[in-house]
Amino acid sequence: MERYKAVCLDLDGTVYKGIEPIPEAVTFIDRLQKQGVEPYFITNNSSMTREQIREKLLSFHIQADPGRIMTSAIAAAKYCAEHFAGGTVMMIGERGLEEALELEGIQLTGKHPDVVVMGIDRQISYAKLAEACLALRQGAHFIATNSDRAFPTERGLVPGNGSFVALMESASGKKPLFVGKPEPSMLRLIQQDQQYEKEEMIMIGDNYDTDIMAGIRFGIDTAHVAGGVTSPQEVQRKDNLPTYRFDTLLDWFKA
């Protein structure tokens, strides 16, 4: 395990569930850091800014470098800046997505956008969906931060961004481009930033269809941890198995 320089951890379902930390994950991160390894925190949840995530982790007694926090909002904003420079964006989302777009210098608009970017919005309304649908039907490009139909909280699984994206796709007839896991965009940004070799990277998460598939598609090692979205029994039936399978993150130190 010492060869991994970029230990990439999913958050929801792997480090915490809603407002409750996963104790084994807290211990795992502390032990990694004491060994001189600062993990990356990678989340499809586009609602929070890096600073908000840092503060949430700190409330669980987890120290996190904001520069090692990567969200689907950041990946979506960087994609827009690269592929639609000078264009306008209609956003459905929360503060995390708004800040990411602003930091890339992207102009937000409520009418006639070049791009519609959709992230989780817990204040979603019919009016927001209708305006976005009309914009897509008028030719706007469609980008979604992630395709998660549900995500884990302390109360159980609740609707995720993918559920609303499916509604929008049905209403507009336009398929979105996803940038979050299982697409490897966030992992690629981390690799490019620090020039890691793929052999030095590992993606760890509870959701096979997002976390593990992102690592597999990017060509790096993966570790599935039980207790979240995908059960160990479901993982066992997959054609492409993760490199490691853990009951808890503390199994890392036994591997």
C-alpha cells in the first residue's frame, strides 16, 4: 500500500453518511496522515464549496487541505471554461456549483444560455426545470455534474442529481454530458495537477457504479468499501472486480 501517493476517497457513504461520520474512516484518515499521506477527497455532490466540505470534515475531526478536495462542480466548471470559453451558463444547483463557475470566470444567466449546467438543487422548482427545459430545446448544450440517482444519508438513500437529470432529459429530449464519476474527469484533473503516474493512484468508494467504475475507466487501482450504496454481494457479481474489497477502511492496513 505504500506505493500509493494519491489515495482518492469518496465522501458520501465512504467517509460519512449525511451528518454522521463513519468511525473507521475517521481512524483510517488519521492513520494515513500520521504516515505522511494526505488523501484526496472526491465527491459527486456539487452542492458544497471546498471550504464547506473542509469545515464539515473538520467537524468530524478530519483535517483536509482544500486543495485536495475535488467536486463534480469544479470539474463541470473547468469543462465549461475549456470548451465554452466566453459562453453563458444557466445553472441549476447550489452554492458549490455557483462558486466553481464564478471562479472560472463564467457568466451566469437566466435566459438564452449557451450551456445548461445541472447539479443537485434541494430548492428545485417547476419554474427552474421549465426554464432549463426551454433553453435546451432552443439549442443550449447540456452538462450534468453527475448521474447519481440516489445518495446515502444518515436516514438512508435519497434522490440524487441523476434523478432530476433523467426528468430533464425526458422533458427536453436532450442527453447530458456527465463530468462526475463514473467519468474519470476528477481523477484526470488530480493526475494532471501533480503529475502522478497511474500506478501511484487508487480510488476508494462504496458505490461500484460511480466510484469503482471511475477508477477502472481511468486505469488505476480501486478499492470497494462495504456499508454504502453497493453491497459486497452485488460487487461480487460484477464483470470487472475492484482491486481490493474491504469490509471497512481499516482493512487497508491488513492488505
